[in-house]
Amino acid sequence: MSTPVPVSFFFDYACPFCYVGSARLQRLANDYPLEISWRFIEIHPENPPEGKPVSELGYDPDQWRAMTESLRRMAEEDRLPLAERTFTTNTRRALVLAQAVLSQRPDRFQGFHNALFHAYFAERMNIGDPAVLRALAEEHGTGDLVDTAWNSSDYLARLLNHVEAARDLGLTGVPTLVVAGRPFVGAVSIDTLAQALAEHRD
């Protein structure tokens, strides 16, 4: 059996290119033995849980259109459902809850992780809303972890540790996939990542 390749994925559930990057990483895991470390990063802690219009993120309109078109093409190529994004939200509760699921119910993590991305980017649900998160957790058999995740300082501390790990590596944005110590920034193509994994395996 091949030795698993260590990979770290730095991401946030409010990042559309992380949505794409996560799906690509999971596809790669079907073909390569990967030891995945999920690294949770809160990119917009200033956002209110009730959400706010994406227009308030401060992007130049032309830059926003270019990003949106690039994302649309990627989602189409990867057959990922994608709705028009009109609002952004705060993801702290989602991140700490996902960490609790990963820690205490690892067999449920992948399904819950994917559900968070799908809810936000395909169904336009506000994953900053505690009620939305509770409902998703219940659907995935992790509803009993909600209060533990939100009321314990442990999972918030873990979130801050992920940020420190990113800083130590000199990372400046998400998504970033680190393959055996080599960082790949952005929603990198499957072919590029597969080549990197093949080189490491060789």
C-alpha cells in the first residue's frame, strides 16, 4: 500500500473558490492515498451573522465580474451547482461546528462539510444563521454537537491555531492546498494537483 501523502487544505465556507477547491481535493482522494488536514480559516470575522450584501465587500465592479465569471466556469467544469451570490455572512459558528464534527464524529464530517458549502453556494442559505446550522447538523446526525461546539472555548482556540499555522507558512489567502509542504494557492486544476501528488509519490 502506498504511503499517504500529507496535504493541508486551508479554507472558509464563505469562500467560493474553496467550494471548488474542496470538491477537487475530494476527487483526488479517490485516486491517491491522502492524509488530509482540514484547516479552518475565518476570512471575514467582521461580517454580521445575519449577512450583508456582497457589494459591501469592497471589490471593484470589474474585478467582481471577472471573479464571478471565473467561478462560474470552474463550477460548470466541475459540475458543481452554483447560485448567484448576493450576500456574504459570518462563518465562525459554521467553522467551529465543523471542527467539532471532525473531532467527535469524523465519519460524519465529509457529509456535513459538503452540506455547508452546498447550502451557501447552491441553495443561498445563510450559514451564519444558528437555526440554519442546527437544521443542517440535525440532518447529518450531529445535532447533539452544536451546543458543545458553540459554548466551548476549545474549538475557537483551534480556529485561531489554524490561522497561526497559515501565518507560519506565509500563506496570505484561501483556498490554499499544501502538498507535502508545497503550497498551491487558489482553486488549482485537478491536473496540476495530480502531477504534484504523482511527483511526491515517485
